[in-house]
Amino acid sequence: MASSLIKMMATAAILFAGLVSAHAQRIAYVDVNKILESVPEYATAQSELDGLAARWRQDIAQEYDKIKGMYNRYQAEQVLLSDEARKQREDEIMAMEKEVRDMQRVKFGPDGSLFQRRQELVKPIQDRIYAAIERYAQEKGFDFIFDKGGAAGIIFSNPTYDKTEDIIRTLK
């Protein structure tokens, strides 16, 4: 009698384990940076962006050198200048500094030329990679795929597990 009870409990445990594993979510991760680096177009785009950034940094550095030269000349001649001439030179130097800072912002700011060029060159490659990840997840039955190396977090999730609307309903 005890052995039949043990057999029944073992059978129940095996069935329960089977049911639990049937409802388990399938999770995977990828390293998007490694994938990007394996795409030749990405290396070409990155090289172009690096070259562009280097040229712009050099242009900005040259402009700052001009400003430094203007300031050094101003300091050397300052005692010989009238108040009005000193004020005019100071205004010229400050205007030129503002112009260079604006150039820096236009080139390297959050919506600057470098960012826009990166969007043009890299975003289509990223979109292609994310589409491939989504296709892979759906074909292989993964519910979630995370990015191992980046801050993106979840790259793909099965919409079945999105409970956002349930939570919104509980708040009403």
C-alpha cells in the first residue's frame, strides 16, 4: 500500500512538472554590439562617422586657436587701447567664442549633424538586425529576447505577456 502511494505521488509529481514546463516562458539574450560589428556596412558607417567627427573637431580646435591668438594680441595691446577699443575687442572675442560654441552644438549636439548622419547610416542597419531578432524569436518560439551588452533591455517580447492594459484597468 505504501509503495502504491509512493508511485501515485511520483506520477503526480511528474505530471505536475510537465504541466509547469509546458507553460514556462522561453527567454534568450543576444549581444547586439557583437552583431553590429559583424555587419560590414556598420564598420563602413562607423568609419565614416569617425572621420566626420575628427574633421569637425579639428575645425573647432582651429577656431579656438584663432580665438586664443586674438585674446593674446588683445592682452598685449590692452594698455595701449582706449576704453572703447578695448570694449570692441572684448566683444569681438566673445562673439567669436559664441560662434564656435554654436558650431560645436550644431555639429555634436543631441540633434546635431553627427547625430543625424548616424541616424541615416546606422539606423537602417539596426532596424534590419532588430527585425532579424524578432523573426528568429517568432520562428524559434522565444517569448523574450534581451540585449546582453546594451541598455536596450528587452528587444523582443511576445505581446501575450504584455499586461499593461490589465494594470490600467485596475487603476480605474
